[in-house]
Amino acid sequence: MKSLFDADTHEEIQNRIESLTVESTPSWGKMSVAQMCTHCQKPLEVAMGSLQLGKKKLGFMKRLVFRIYKPLMYNDKPWKQDLATVRDFIISDERDLAAEKAKLAALVTKFSASEDTTEWPAHPLFGDFTHEQWGKMQYKHLNHHLTQFGV
């Protein structure tokens, strides 16, 4: 699995973001391309600690389910289309594509530059991830949505 901490992968993602246009349409889902760019900023912000999601106390069964699904966040298997989205990551208002692409590209660069970070915030649902897992998970999420829009 590729990682956003790899320089070539970082460059690949940046090129793919840059290639998005207002004509880019999704192969699945309801988001516009600008909404997708905003949506993709959220997990990066969570990983870097600049976005705190409301922490709900998870019951035993939910904790067990999230523990079972945790490896799917960063393994080599692609995510299925039309996965449920965390409520805090749903973008329903219209956004400016140029502005959102610029914000996303900047966050990708900031995240990639944190390759030497050793302490990461816990994910609000899945708990702790290693440095390697964060890099793979962020790549996997971006790849999922960039593929959704054909780039």
C-alpha cells in the first residue's frame, strides 16, 4: 500500500488533485468535485490534530466492530463504492473548486511533511494508528475519492 509519506506518492496525489476540473463528475456518490475536495481535507485535519470530532462513548459492541474494521482503513484492498460517510465529513453546501483544491493540496503537503512525527492523535472511532498506518490510510482515502472522479 502506498503512503503519503513517500515523496513519489505525494507528487502523484498532488498531480491528480491538480487535474480535477469543474467538469469532473463522480462515477458514484452524490458529492460534487468541490465538495469532495473539502471532504478529503477532514481526515487529514483529524490526523494532524486540527479537527476534533465529537467523541461519543462507544459501547462494547461498537468498539469491537471498529476494532474488526480498523485494518480495512489501511490495507491494500480498495474501499467499496458508496461507503457510509462520517457525519462530520459530509459536505452538503456548494464550494469553490479552485479554493478547495488549493486547501486540499496544502494539507496533503503539510501531512506529507510530517513524516518524522512520532506521536499522533488517536482516531475518534478507531483509536491509535501507527505512523505507517496513518500514511497508508490517508493515501487510501484520497485515492478512493480521486478514483471516484476519474483521476
